[in-house]
Amino acid sequence: MSYSLYQASVPTFTRSLNAFLAVLDKAEAHAAAAKFDPQVYLTLRLRPDMYAFARQVQAFCDHAKIASHRVAGLEPPRFEDTESTLDELRARIRRTLEAIAKIDAKTIDAGAEREVAIPIGGGRKAMTTGGNYLTHFALPNFYFHLVTAYDILRYAGVPIGKRDYLGEPPNVTIV
């Protein structure tokens, strides 16, 4: 059995997005225990020239949603970047999960050799295949923003570790 683009994308995005929902719960509990407003997290950033936490979450959601749809040859749904609370970020993650769950695995797998246009700024586009786009652009960008959002919370003192970041891997039995 070969490993498919669908297996490399939707289930992977799904596991990580669900894991991050649990990370947000821990962040909120940490803020409550430390007696501060959890909305403080939304404006935190690792460096002045990097996106703030809320934008990192929006970005990893966008990469999951857009990549899955682009490879499938579908128009991705558009989400406005207006989240200003942890609950609104949770809702965005859930909307992303719903959007990618609707895509048929065969449609994504059929996109391996489909030409995909990637906007790169200045009105220019890079052209590549769906397989190259997913493995060399979309997945690395998804993980970059996901781990940066995780790191912002970790730096802020939220008691999270690698297992929180990884979530529950499918078909794994821990003994």
C-alpha cells in the first residue's frame, strides 16, 4: 500500500488542529490560575518582526485549509482574520476541521500531478504540482506557524510539553 497525499495532509492537519484545541484549554487554565486575562496571549509574539499569537493560529489554519483545497482542485473557503478571543480562535480551528473533513480523499490524491499556483507576492505566482506544493510548501508552513504558536504559549509559562504538541497519533497503542 502506498502512502497518499490525503494521508499526508488531512489526517495530519486534523490531529494537530485537535491537539491545539487542547493546548488552548491549558492556556486558558494557566491564565485563570495565574489570575490574568487569557486574551493577553493573542498579542504575544516571540520577536517584534514575527506574527502575534492570534495571527500564528490563523496562519496554520489557513495553510491546512488552503492546501487541502488547492491540491484537491477546489476553491478554499475564505475566513476573515477577525478573531480577538481564545473562543474565536477555537471556532476558527473548528471551522478549519469542518472544511477539510468535507474533502474526498480521492480528490486530494488525484491532485498529485495537478498544476498548482502559489501566490508569492507582487502579483507573481509559482507553479508546481500538488505533491510538491503539499510536501515542500504547505506542510512546512503549517508546522512553522503551529510550532510558533505553541512556543509563544510555552514561553508565556503555559505548562505544555511535546505530548501536547503532538496530540494523539492514530493507530498507536501505548503500553
